Amino acid sequence: NERFTYYETIGGGQGACPDADGPSGVHVTMSNTLTPPVEALELAYPIRVRRHELRLGSGGQGRYRGGDGVVRELEVLEGCRASILSERRAHSPAGAHGGGPGAPGRNLLNGSELPAKATVELVPGDVLRIETPGGGGFGRR
């Protein structure tokens, strides 16, 4: 809104490799970015973090598992606009060499699905939930 601007990148699951599981809740192919601590976010902005956790089971199956994505749920305490720029909502992250795909991501506003790219007006009490994709698995089990 006119009073504040906030930009956040949310990590996901990285794909597995030929000799190891993929890491969970990381910023894949991004550098120099971290998820801000909940306490810092809530102190600086009219936002309450209702949930921030790994999205267990979202990584693809395989000899080596893909990393799990993240669930980030934000409740707004003041009217504002939110823009989401996300990927891998319609198509799952692929597995490699027989590994299974990771779970696709989801974006929800008050429980209703949003597209991968959206701009929405929020009112106090609205809850924006981002579920990031899991990484693809590697190899057959």
C-alpha cells in the first residue's frame, strides 16, 4: 500500500542428484537471498506469519529423493496489494533417470486457488498461502 512495500523470495525443494537427496527449503538457482526471520517480518510490517514450515512429502521419489518445498502462510493486518510471481504450479518439477516428479506448488487466498502469476487486493484478515514445489527425485528405487 502507500505505507509499505515488501518483497520476499520463498525457497523450495531442490532436485536430487546422482549421489544424494536434494536439499529442502532452499533458494534454488538464486543467490544472495534468504527468507527473513518471522520476528523481523512481523516487527517491520503489518503481516502475521501463521505458518512457515517444510512441505513434507513434496519431494519426488527415487533412489535419491527430491527436497521438500515450503509452506508460507501470511495474514495481512492492513489493506494492501499482493503480487505473486511463481512457477511450477501447472507442471511438476520433473524427476531424472526414473525418479519421480516433485509436487507442484500452490498459491491460495483464503483457501481459494490463485494462478501462478496474480495480483490481488487484500483486506485485513486475508490469508495468503504459498506452497512451493518439491524437487524431482533421481533414479529408480
